[in-house]
Amino acid sequence: MPNGSSGRVIVEHGSNAVNTPADTVTAPQRLVLRNTLFIVAAQMVVTPLSVLVNAVVARKLGAVNFGQLYLATSFASLVLMFIEWGHSAALSGYVARDRSRAGLLLGSSLVWRAAAALLATTLVLVGCALLGYERNFLTVLLLALLVSLLGTVSFACNDVFRGYERTDIGAATYVAWQLFTSISVITVMWLGGGLYALLSTQAACTAIGALVMWYLLKPLGVPRLSAALSTIKELFIAGTPFLIFGVVSALQTNIDAVLLSKLGSAEAVGWHAAARKLIGLLAYPANALIAALYPTLCRLHVEDRIAFRHTTASALQLTALAVMPIALGCAFFPDIGVRIFSMEEYGAATGNLRILAMYLALAYFSMPLSSALNAAGKQRPWAVAQLGCLVVASTLDLLLIPWFQTHYGNGGLGICVATLSGEVVMISAGLWLLPKGILDKALLRKLFAGFVGAICMSLVAWLLSAYDSFIAAPFAVIAYVVGVWLAGGIDANWLGKSRALMLGQVM
């Protein structure tokens, strides 16, 4: 039921009237912002619930069992990639271009997923058994796989919603599903439930969510579902580059988890799991942005290349300014997040977060790059770049996990350094592949403004380092905003356009 991902952002484009800031905003930009606002609004409601659930689960299970949960869900995510075979981006893109095929595309995708599920699930269970994982973990993994398999129906329906550029439906159902699941999971955990009870509850909630999503297809106007071998082949071919891209991301997480479980300690797995959960929360604004933008950019790349370039450039500008305070906050005040899980049990995760803060800054930039390259038809070279990132990070894992485990008692720090190194490779490749006309002086001005704001925020964070993070952090963020404003990153024209965009879409 969670929202899907892949897309891009907003910016000025067009040559029409210029009387007010609102007049400079084009229809594609308004649509993108509207869809992004729906997703962000949904997350503003859901994030506190997600934080609460993770806190309750982490505290009740402890670092070792929480690490097991992280390992099982990582494996399940990888299996899900093969089951979906890159259909998420391909499906929403095809539907955005031709809605009359929505029923055929969705039906064919679901037939493929059902057939792939049995094979993929069997292989991963056998593989884990051969790797020496105990029966208890295999049971946890089976339940995690069940949650993923039920969830793929919701994901497929949401891909169609995104293809219709109706993220309001996905956002509303996402909030309702998260609320229902959160209440159910917290209740079960407070009643003394363990890993099995937790995953069983999630499976039941996911099944109910899938039924709701299925029911909403008809009111949206999706044609009757059907399937055809030719369409399955079409989705297979179109989805393969996206599969490679997705699998590389998921495979990296799985390789990290496996190597850490074998070369590190059980506690280190739990600490790393907590850090990754927090990074996932911090990355959500960028994920929401690309989820809303991808279908629109697919259409713009066919209909209006100028709008495509301007929209992508705007996305990069937005993420450049947005990520700085998030990443610096993660680096200077990691204890704010870790306290949610418990400093006593997960205190070592602050080290992971400080390193991952640098990765987060790069990841925010690579997400719109990824969306632009996929929409522009450069999936294959981008997938190759992803594979290069995987090779670099995995090789460093083998060297760094044992070293950090020996010297610092936390092998997860090695994974963080390796992940950061791999992201540097990704950014370099993405910039090289990016179509011309997107990187411009406006982006450089935003980057400079963000850099000035970062210096101001860092200075305030250092001056207030003796105070509690909850006191120092707000002042540091204010310093960032002031620095960006002084450097010209935020001006009256930019604010006017943002206000006009929001009013134009919400009202």
C-alpha cells in the first residue's frame, strides 16, 4: 500500500503572460506540485505514526531481534524486486501515455507477479537455508515474504493511480492504511507479541489494504482487467532496466546485511537497522518528489522537451536546498533520532548516522538525476552505473566491516563508509549521462546559497554544542535559512512563485 517511487520536479517554463508570479507557472509544473503536495501531506500525517511504530517495535524486540527483522525484510524486498520485475516505473509510464490500456497493463502485470512469486520465494528460502540461517530466522523470513507478496497487489494498483497522475488517491489510502496498521501493530506489541505476531499482523493489514486498492480501480475509470502474453513480454522488456536499477539498490542492502551478520556482531546489525530506518524517514521528501514527478516527466519527454529540461533542473535546485539542513541535522544531532529507539540499546547508531548524513546529501541529488535519466530513455547506461556502484560498495564492505568491528566494535560503520563511496560513483555517472541543458547557472546559484547556509548552520551547531540537541537544532536550522536567504537562494520572486503554485493547486 505504500506509495511507489520514480519521478521528478518543478520549475519555471513557458513563454506566456508575465503579469504575476502565478502566470509564469505552467500546467505541468502545477500538476507536479499538486501531486507532490498530496504525497508530502500524506507523509506529514504518517511520519509520526511510523516513528512511533519503529520506536515501539525496536524497544520491545531489542537490538538483536530488531536486527533479525531488518535482515528478513531486506531479503523480502529483494525478492519483491524480481517478482515485480521493474513493472512499477514501466506500468505508471505506459498508463500515463495511454490510459485506455490501463486494464490490460495492470492485469498482465499481476499475472506475471503471481507466476514469479512462487519461484522467487522458494529460491530465497532454500538459499538462506544453505547459507546456514537457523529455522527461527527462516520462519521470520517467510512471514516477511508474505507481507511483501500481499503488498505487491497494492503497489500495482498505486502504479496505475500514478499513471493517471492521481496521487491524491494513493496518498489518502496510504494514510488510512498506515493508521490502521500502526494501531494494530502497536496494540499487538504492547500485548507482548514478538516477531511472529508482528509480521502476522502486518500481513493481515496489508491484505485488507490490497482489497481497498483493488476496489478503487473502478471509480477511477480503469478498464476491465485482462491479460495478454504480448503485454507481459512488453512489460518484461520495458521493466528489465528498472529491475536492474531496483535490484542493485535492494541487492546492496542485502549484501550489507548478510556481510554484517557474518563479519560483524548481532548488535551491530540492530544498530545499523536503526540508522537505516532513520535515514529512510529523512529521505522521504525526495522519494515523494520523484514519485509524483516520474509519470509527468515521461509525458513531457515525449510532448515538450523544454518543459522536461526545466522541470528536471528545478527538481535539482529544490533538492539541493532541501537536503542541506536535513543532512547537517543528521550529522550534528544524531541523538535526536536515536533517542526514539533508546540511547541505551541503540546509542552506537549515532556513529552510523553521522557517516550516512553525507550519503543522504548525495542521495537527495541522485534521486532526481535517476528519474530524469529513466524518463529520458537512458535506463540501460544508468543501470550499468548502478552496477558499478554495487561493485565498489560491496568490495569495500569486505574490507571495512571487519576493520571497524575490530577497532570500534561496530562493523556497521564500515557499511556506511562503503555506501557513501558507492554514491559518489553514482553521482559522477549520473552527471555524465544527464541530457544537456539541465545543469545551468541557476542550479549553481542554489548550490552556492545552500553552501553558505550550511556554513551558518554548522557554526551555530558548534557554538551550541554544549546544549541539548533539542535546543540547539532549531537555532541551527534557522541559521541555515538565514544564510540561504542572505546568499540569494530565497528571494521574493521565488517565494511568490511557490505561493502561487500552492494556491493554484490546492484551492
